[in-house]
Amino acid sequence: MDAEILSGRTKQFALNVIRFYEELPVTDVSKILGKQLLRAGTSVAANYRAARRSRSENEFFSKISIVVEECDETLFWLELFYESHIQKENDIELLKNEALELIKIFSATRKSLKNRMSNN
């Protein structure tokens, strides 16, 4: 996938996480879980941006690994929102699907880079 398109996708994902956070009910649990989700979900775009500015393959690999971790953490918080019934399933499902797709994309990128680095 083109880096510019992926950059836009991760930024849109961050914006969607922000919107989701703003719509949460005002409870102690929502506030705590929501801040964790907000941190992880916006970190995906920020870390992908940093990865694109990497100075070496090793640095890129490291940053992409962080992107995968942050995507997975975002998915975890979304699952907690879903399983605790804090937010409606429809609101969570789109974010969960995008998080899963991003995990697949970045995991495949990391895997192919690791293979390429091992062959050199």
C-alpha cells in the first residue's frame, strides 16, 4: 500500500478514535479506559509518521513494531468497551475493523522487512 495513503488512513483512524472518545458516557470507568484508548489510538498515526522519517532499516523496523503494538493495544481497549457494554456495538465495530486491518498491514510490512534484513 502506498505510504501516503497509509499515512492518511492512520491519521483518519486517530481522528475516529478522538470522536469515539468524545462520545463516551461520563463515568469513571469510561474516563480511565477512554484515555488509554485515546493514547494508543492516536499513537498509531504518530508512530507511523515517525517510521516514515526513519534513517535506517533497523530504525524503521523498530518504529513499525511500535505501530503494531499500539494498534493491538487500541484493539484491546475497544474490546473492553464492547465486552463491558459501555458503548454501542455499532460505534465500536468500525474502529475494531480498522484496527484489525491496520494490524494486518503493519505486521505484514514488519515481516517482509525482517525477511529482507535477514537475507542481507
